[in-house]
Amino acid sequence: MAMFGRSQRSFKPSVYNPGKRTRRMPRWLVLLCFGVFLGAGGVLFLQANYGPQRLTVEESETLHSDLNRANTDRQQLQGALAEAERQRDAAATSREQAQASLAAYRKSMETIDRDMALFQAAIPPDPRGGPIGVRAADWDRQAGSLGYKILIMNDNTSAPTFKGTVQLVVQGRYNNGRTNTLTSDPVPFSLDRYVQVAGNYETPAGFTPRQVTIRVLDGEQRQHAIRIYNIR
């Protein structure tokens, strides 16, 4: 019978009872996550192998100490540089002052040289002639001594320094009327253009100098000049 025959209807699922379906992660999200993980790993790899090394606490403290010491040294060097510049400026100022003083000294010496030329020309020459002569003498007669100042000059400006002695031959009288002649010890001197020989010659008690003969001798006791002065 047809009613017992095999039904040929196909089964269709109800929309209210759906079957199980498998959900997969989108491919673009997988690629994105993979790229993120790969990039992070690459960064960590580069930092570990090629990036700057991280310092330990001890190394950081050492670096900080070295930096402070370098700053201190730099400040000291800057201070030393400032002091050196100050000394340089002071030396430059001193040099300028010294140059100005030297110029003033040279000008003064020129004036003195001109005055000395006039002075030498005004002094009467030694009557006996010769390049070396006794040009002037001043006396201070006191009881028991005879003070003297003797000007000796050399007219030969190209001559070497003359080294000699001055000797005084003093004639005088004692209080009792007796006369006597006294000779002083040689007084050494060096003569270039002119020289003043000064000193005090002690005389015996009661002796009054009346006349003094000035003798200029060289080292071999040869006489180069002589002049006689009366003492009043």
C-alpha cells in the first residue's frame, strides 16, 4: 500500500534548532599578533646583543662619582686659567710701567750727561796738565782731624778704568811753634770719568794743618797727578 511505502521526503533542519558550526580566528588577526610578537622579540634581541649595556648599581655610583670629580677638576682648571690670565695682565701692566720708567730714566740720564758736560767744562783744569788731574778739593779742619773731599777727573774718555790711590802730605804747626809734615795712608779709588774721594785724616793733638799736597798714584806707586792746597 502506498501508505506503508518509504517516504521520499528529505529532512530539513528547523531554523530554531541550528546545527553546530566551527568558528575560526581571522587570518589578519593571526598575522597581526604574529608580527607584534616577532617585532617585540627582535627589539629584545637587538637590545640584548647590540644595544647599550645597562649599568649595575655599583657602576652607576662609580660613574656618578667620576662625573662629580670631572666637574670639580673643570672648576679648578677654570680657576687656574682665570688666575693665569690675571697674572698675565698684571705682568703686561708691570712691563708697560717698567718701559715707561726706563724711558724716563734714559731721558733723565741724557739731561744729567748734558749737565755733567757743562760741569766738567766749568771746572778749572789741573795746572800741571795730563789726562788725570786733581780738579777741586774741599777741606774741613777740626781739632784732631782734617776732613777732605777731592775731585779727580780723567779727560781721556776712551781710557780704561784707572785704579789707583790718593795720598795726602800734610804740613802744619804745633801749638809750641814746631812744624811737622805728616803723610796719610793711601786711599784706594777707581776712576772712569770722574770720582770724588772723601774721608777724614786724623792729626796729632795740638797740630794745625797749613798746607796739603795731594798725590795721585797708580798700583805701582807711579805718580799721575799732584796738587798743593793751602789750608786757612
